[in-house]
Amino acid sequence: MSVMNITKNNFQEEVVRSDKPVLLDFWATWCGPCRMVSPIVDEIASERGDLKIGKINIDEQQELASAFQIMSIPTLVMVKEGKVVNQMIGARPKSQILSML
């Protein structure tokens, strides 16, 4: 499955009403650690058809970043049935990211 760009316009449909768990990657273009995590998230998306993977650019989607109280990036948030079930802050290796799924 490919990574989706999540915005406030598609958030309800793609995340809240998703029939699959959703991994959200909060990031920004200027964030070095985000650039380290991004290829790992892309790789997980290609391997895990049982998940939806979405990226949220905090500079473009400040409303969503605020709703999730994002204070540091990268932040990965796991959402199941519309509710946050897990969260991880900072650049982490793939093994740690997989363990939060």
C-alpha cells in the first residue's frame, strides 16, 4: 500500500472511518530526523497491507498537528477505530517502529 498525504479535508474519511489501523507520520520538510524516518515509513507501507500509512506535514496541516498536540517531530501516531492507541516521538529504527504497530 502506498503512503497517503493526510489533510484536514481527508482526515475523517481516511483515518477516523478507516477499517484498518492507521500509522500517521507527523513531519516537516526542514526536519532532519523526519528525513531519516520517512524512508522507513515508506518501506513499512510497502510491506504491510494490513495498515494504512499517512503523512501529515505539520507546516501545511497546523490544525491536525494541534489536534494531536504535536510538540516534537517526527512523531508517529497509531490510530485504531478512530482512537490514538500508541505514539512514538523522535527518529527510531524500523524495529522500534514495528513494535508500536
